[in-house]
Amino acid sequence: MDANSFLNYFTTGDSSNEAVIVSLEGRMFPVQLSYADEPIPNFVDRSAQLAWNIHLQGSPGDVLIFLPGREDIELCVAELAERIPSLPPSARRMELVPLYAGLTTEEQLRAFASTERGKRKVVISTNIAEASVTIDGIRYVIDCGLVKIRVYSPTTAVSSLIVVPTSKASAAQRAGRAGRTSNGVCYRLYTKAAYDALPSTTPPELSRTDLTSIVLQLKALGIDDLMRFEWITSPPSLTVLKAYDTLCTSGLITDMNHLTAIGSKIAECPLEYNIARMLKLFASKDFTCGEEILTIAAMISVQDVFIIPEGAPGALAELERRKFTAEEGDHLTLLNDLEHSSIFSVIHP
């Protein structure tokens, strides 16, 4: 978050004390920064190699590796796992702990457990370990300099996850993980010149997300001229125009830019506009399938209802999941899953 943007927004210039930035600095130990001499094409291999070299040195402290996504994390874990049998008998054991959003709570909590005597914990994580959590015992951080963010394209009306360079603020947060409990080292797998070229902060989510639901809410509040609305950070005008077009096509606003009756009702629902519209439409007397649609809406409102483990158990789980696949599409597949799980819970309480 860019605090200066909020300061400028809430300061009118009449008084210097109208808004201030209050900064609370946490306790930090010195962190030594190490940059790459040249660009690294395969950051997963280099991360695994560097973590392995740190482990063989025998110095105390755990390792935290930042990688963009689950696929990279699993590749890194697999590469380090292949090397573990070759550890010298006198070396400490290496405990590999992946950390990303798709894991179960129990699996995520492994990253925060105390490291057992005679072991070194290597946590391979996405940016969720950047600022929101603190993992005790970390003395070495390996930062690939990349992050996976969601970006919306108003041209195609599709959101996608893309890998982009991180920001200077995020890089500082990552390095700080190594200095929470003692002196540490942060290995940045990019050059100093690449760091200098990074943006100061990550682009606000408002500038890279679908604004259809947001525009609908603002319309319900009586804010009509969004092109002149004082945003803290102005979104792309094309995204705002696309939101208007979507609302008009969906019958939620009129050609005169006024909310329709169904648009006013949908604006009251704390859901994405398309899910709320689906509920209002199919719960009507014409379709009489409100309960089923409510179930589907609940299922698609969470990130993922399926937890697929790795390896052979994951393959078996995928085969079981396919038993409930509906030819009509993913929505009816989700409905089948919940209905069968409810039946199973009744038979096997």
C-alpha cells in the first residue's frame, strides 16, 4: 500500500496537520543483501542450488524461498528432495515445507512449527509469507524477484494470473523476513540494476480488476459520473467503460445510465453481480430452482472446494472427483459434489 497516495487524497492543502502518516517500525536486525552478477534464466534451479549450498555450510538458521506460484514451489521441493539422500551422515536433516494458499490449514501450519533439533527447515513460499505472517528462525531468504498477480483485461473481459517483477516495497518486506530474530542474509536472484528498475509499489488492485460490481455499488449510492469521480488511484478508463457496457447488457442499468429494478435488487446482495443476478433470475417462479442455484453460488464464491494432494494420493483423488463430473459444465459438477457429500455424511455420520 502506498501511504503517500492516501495522504495526498485526504489532504486538501488548508492545513499541514489535516492528515499525517504514522509509521510503526518493528524491531529489525541487520540483513545483508546479495545480488546476482547477471540475469538468472532458471530461478527455480538456482533457488534450490542456493538453499542446498546454505545447508551444507552448516551455519544455524532456517531458509525461506520466495517463488511465484504452486508449480514453481513443487518443482523446487522435488529438486531438493532428490538431493536429500546424498547428504553427508554428519549433516543436519533438511525439512522441506511448501507454503501456498491451496494447502490445508494443517499443512500451512507446518511452516510455523519450531524446527526440531538436528534439522533445518526450508520453507518454499509464495508472497503470502511476505508481510502477513512471521516465521521464527528464518536467517536466510532467497528472493526470485517475481510475483504472480491477477490482472483483468477489459478487451477480453477475462482475468488471468500472470508473473511479473515484484516491487521495491515487496522486496524490502521479503528481505526483512531474514532479520526478525537475528542477523540474516537475503539472496536476490536478480541484478542491482534490475532492482533499481522495479516499481516502488505493487499496482493497486483497483487498476487491474473487473470494476463491474464496484460500479454497480457506486451507482446504488447515487454516484453517476464515475469518469469524474475522485478515486484514490484512478482505474483505466477502458475498464470503467467496460463495466458500464456489461451492466447495460445485463439489464442492470438503462441506456440513460439509471439502475433498473433488478439492478437495484442485485446491488443489495453482497456478491459479485453475475452471481447475484443468477440468484435473482433462477430463484423466480419461472425456474423454481432457487435452492440449487444458491448451492452453486456458494460453491463458486470460494477459491477452491477441492483439495488435491500430491503424488499418487492426488491422482486417486482426481479420479474420485471425475465421478461427479457433469457434461453440462462445471456448475452442475459442483452441485453433484455437494449433494453426494451430503448423502455420504448422512450415511456415515
